[in-house]
Amino acid sequence: MDKKMQKMPEEELKEEIRDFLTNRKILVLCTCSNNIPRATPMDFYIDKKPPSSSQQISGPFW
């Protein structure tokens, strides 16, 4: 089946990412150099409370 890809609204995407990350505590960072892959497990945390609209938001997803 050939379906057109629809772009998710930015705010909905941010909410989905935050929900996904809030329910997890470990990630695996994967890189590759000279065709040699490496996977490094890492613990992480995310603030449970979203920033207020007056705060500057920065980071990879914002």
C-alpha cells in the first residue's frame, strides 16, 4: 500500500517524545567510526514537570 506520510504537528511530537522518555530510564547511544559500531548503555532522567511558557526551552528536541 502506498500511503502519503503526514507530518505530525510539532507540539504533538514534543508531547509524544516527552511521554516516551518519561517512561524510560536507560538509553543506548550507538555510534560508528571506521565501520566499527559501538553501543553504550546510559542512564538518564528527564524533568517530570514541563517548563512554563515563559522559560527558554533548549535541547535536541526543542
